Amino acid sequence: MVKFRALGPFQAESDGQVLDLGGQRQQAVLARLLVAGGRAVPVGVLIDELWPGEPPAQALSTIQGYVSRLRRALEPDRAPREQAGILVSAPPGYALRATVEQVDSWRFDHLVKSDHGDDPVRTLEQMEAALALWRGPALAEFLDLPWAVTEGQRLEELRLLAVERRGDAAVRLGRTSALIPDLEAHASAYPLREEAWRLLALALYRAGRQGDALGALRRAREVLREELGLDLGPTLQRLEQDIFSQAPHLDAPAPRDSGASGAAAGHRSAAGSGPGFVTLSGAGTATGSGTGSAADSVSAEQLRVVIADDQALVRTGLKVVLEFEPGLELVGEAENGEQAIAVVQATRPDVVLMDIQMPRLDGLAAARRILAAEGPPKVIMMTTFGTDDNLYAALRAGVSGFVLKTSPPEQLVAAIRAAVAGDALLDPAVTTHLIAAFAGRRDPAAPAGLSDSDLDLIKLVARGFTNRQIAVTLAVPEHEIADEVAALLRRLELLDRAQLVVLAYESGLVSPGSPES
């Protein structure tokens, strides 16, 4: 069985022998397919991403040659006319067929993102197993290629999250003394991560080093003030007060449902954050027929919003956005998934802005639990990296938006209002990610009983058009479009507009590389 390694030097091995994958550009083809997670990558995308800006004239034949040689390396015993079983053709491109156990980065991703419930023993075991897969920086050989840089950063975020989840589980189990050197190194290397300081201070206190614990929190405060102009987040402030008062609950492992966890969803620098970091890339939900403009229907309402993000800087930026936007009221904030569920239950907001990767319980799992409750709020997911997996999983979970943290705050406000009103806003760049996830699927079929006008409407929704934009495109009143979309949802037994978008891709109504995409 062939195994692939991306968490360190890029390799493929079979029966313990490292395979010859050829030159770096040829290896990059395999690496790019590995990053796609088993989904097909169109040949045009491979060409553009392997030669950014200026692909050679013979790029197509070069790619075909790379694939042919890689197939021989991966399956040397395959007969000349026998169909490839690992690097397969998946029109309009290629895909890597492997199991999670065969690819170290896939297994690592699975271990970190799995919902371990509230079992610190299992969490500790899983995080240890995940971190043991790392042999060095991920995809370091391909850092001249933007897609490799993005994936490397995503995996590094998950690695830091795994380090902190491991530390949290160990602290909750009372295994602190041996952990302190590692936590000290982690906090020193990533001083803007509040969760790193929380774990270090708590471990020091439980080791009988109260002064050192307070010293760690003072260092954290100094760094946050110098680098970001911020004070400690609520969790660290509470911990500092508890250490001063020698609160009894600090003497034993924290209760499993304490929800006291800090910022751990990924290493984000100050340069990439702040009030203007949010970009709308979301799929809003549609919950009723409605008439008129979505924005007009909610403009007069006071919308109650909860922010759930593990980074103090992100929360501060979002609070600034809400503070200066009429009609939006912040009613609560959370630093991890467990806290988010509790805050939503206590405040009953209209909208939750939820980071997709957080400690203790990741945002996507928390969103599923929130949406499963009676009368749930709208949930808009936030992420630094809009990967195919995250986008598709978020849409499948029934969230009302998918937000990237890189563009103007007014787009976030638009996403909030659209979600509550039942309209949808889809950024074309994110739509492209979602389309690529369905490349190579065979025999798609649209639902039976739909007219041509129905199909045209679904395609426009899938392309990210709002009701108003569709109305302008088709030259019909906007309220008629709202009624038609609502009728489609009822007829297809779909809960919301996001599910209509997924249906369009799954059924082949929007195809990778087509003009409609």
C-alpha cells in the first residue's frame, strides 16, 4: 500500500521504500492533488497553479507527461492498458484516490477535527497521535506556489490547535508538571495566543508556582498591549483573579463542562486582523417567501448578535463593527465552541458569528448543535481559510453564511442582514471553491419535475445572485423572485437557500469551468 507524507519532506512510500517521484514540478502535481483531499482538480487549474502567471506553451502535454510518470512510480506493476487506481483520471482533470490512513495530512486533519465529546483522555490520545505525524514544515518544498503556502498555513493552524487541545486535556487530567516546559516554549513562540498563556498559567499554579503563574499572565498582558493595544481577554482576566484569590476550583482539574478555554483556532498575526478584516463569502439561508427587499425588511429591526471567536483581536474588531452599525446589538461573546452553545442558550440571539476552528469544541460542531435546538438563531461561520471542506461542511450543516476574514466590514453587516431576511450572498471566489469540489462526479441528474425557468433560477442562486440581482437580470419584480425561490424550497423539501446551492452543484446544474461558474 502506498502512503503519502506531506507533514515534513514530501514523500510517497510503498512497503517501507521511498518512491522516486521525479523533479519538484512533477512532485507538485501530486502534492496539489493531495491538497484537494481526493476531489478532482481540473487540468486548467493545475496549469494555472503550477505556473502562476505564465504557463509554458506546452503546459497541457507537460502535465500529461508528469501524470504518466507519477502513475508508473506509484503503481509500477500496473499493466500498460490497465486503469490507474491511485492517480486517476476524473474529467476535466485528475484526482488522488487514497484512504485517510494513507495520507498523513488527511489523517492529521481528521484527528484534530473529530468531535471527542467531553472526554479529555480520548482527546489527549487523539492529539498525541495527530502531532506524532509531523516530521517538519508541511509542503515546504512548494512554498513558491500560493496554494501550497495557503495549505501549509492551514495545517500549521491545526497543528497549533492540536498542541493546545493536548495541553488542555492534560491540564484537565491533572498531568501538569511534565507539561510546563512544552507550554512555556509554546507561549513564548506564539505570544499572541491567549490559550497558550491560559494553559501555562494554570499548569504553573497547579504545580505550586503561584507567583510564576501570575508572572506568565503579566507577560501575556504586556505582549497584547505592546503588539495590539489590547488587555487580556475575559478568560485570562478571570483566571488572574482566581489565582489572586486562590479559588478552590483551581486546585483540581477543571470540570469537564467548564468551557474555560482560550484562543486557539490558529496563529493569526496582527497584520491580518482588526475591524476591517471580514469578508463576506457566505451562503445565506432562506426561511420564508417574503416580499420586497431583504435589506429593507430587516433595516428597522434591532438584531441581537453573539460573537464566538477564540482570538481577542478578532472579537474586538467585530465588536467595533457592531458598535458603529445601527440596528445591531452585541448580546454576548464566547472564546470556544462550548461557551458559544451556553451563551446562545442564555441570550437567545438572532445571529451568531462563529469561528470555524476553536478549542474544546470546533465552531462547525458547535454550530450543528446550536442549529439542532428549537428555534435556533442564524449562524454565520467565520474562517481565515475558505477551504473546500470547510465550505461544503458549513453549507451541509445549514449555516446561513460563510465568511472569510479579509475584507470590508460592511460586507459582514450585509451578510447578517441577508441571513435574517432569508436572502443569500455568495462571493464568486468561494463559489469557485465549491464548484471544484464537485469536479469529476459522474452522471449528475437534476431533480425531476423542474421547468426550464426553475433550472435557470437555481443556477442564478448558485452563482451567488441575490433576489434583487436575479430580478434585474430577468427583468421581473423582486417580490416575484422571492416567491419563486420560496416555492422551489418547499417543492424540493429544502430547508434553506444554501441547500439549494449545494443541490445545484451536486446535480450538475453548475459545472466546473462552465461560463455559469
